Amino acid sequence: MQSNIQAASDLTFENVYEKYNAMVYGIALELATTEAAAEQILISTFQKFNATNFYTGDPECICITLFKLLIQSARENLKANPKSNFNLKQFESAPLLHNLLCENTTIESYCQENKMTKVEMARIIRLEFNSFR
């Protein structure tokens, strides 16, 4: 019980930002063609995350939620800046990421179709991203 209380108290916006901002920015740099665009995607992602108040929920799914919001922010950036050369080619070798980014598949539908949990999906996403590094 104590660990659940401790885990919940660690889920402040500041803690989530501290833990995940480098990951989100790294992915944004992969998607955007400029550092300024990547920074805008980072800011937009965390603004959306803060607005959802998700960090009071299940800590296991934070990574998935951030990735979902990152995709939304990146797509919005593409629509706002059509000449930005939004870059998705590198994700062709990562089936899950390719589905989420290029095929407009939702996280929820992918989990349902493939009979997996969001935690399992988060592990796959991390493995696929690690393959790029």
C-alpha cells in the first residue's frame, strides 16, 4: 500500500516532465526537420498532457499517453507548416510506430485488434524507438 501512495505522489506534472521530456524531445527531433519545430512539438505535447490531468492516473500508461499526444502535436505542426517536411520514412522498419504515425491507427484500436494491453504496447514502442538509437 505504501508503494502505491508513493507512486501516486510522484506523479506530479513536474516529475513527469522531468522524467519524459528528453524522450519526447528526441522523438520530436526525429519527426521534425528543425529544432524549433521539435521544441514546438515538445511544448504542445506537455501542454496537452497537463490539460488532461492524466498524471493523476495509472503511471504505467504515461508513456503511451505522451506518445499519443506527441503524435497529435506533430500532426498539428505538419498541418500548420505544410512545408516542414514532416519526416516519417525512418519509421517504416518499426511496424507499431509506422501504424500509429503513418496509418492513423489509434492506440486503443491497435491494442484491441492485437489483443494487447497499453503496458505491452509501451514496451514495444520503447523497443522500436531503441532500435533507432
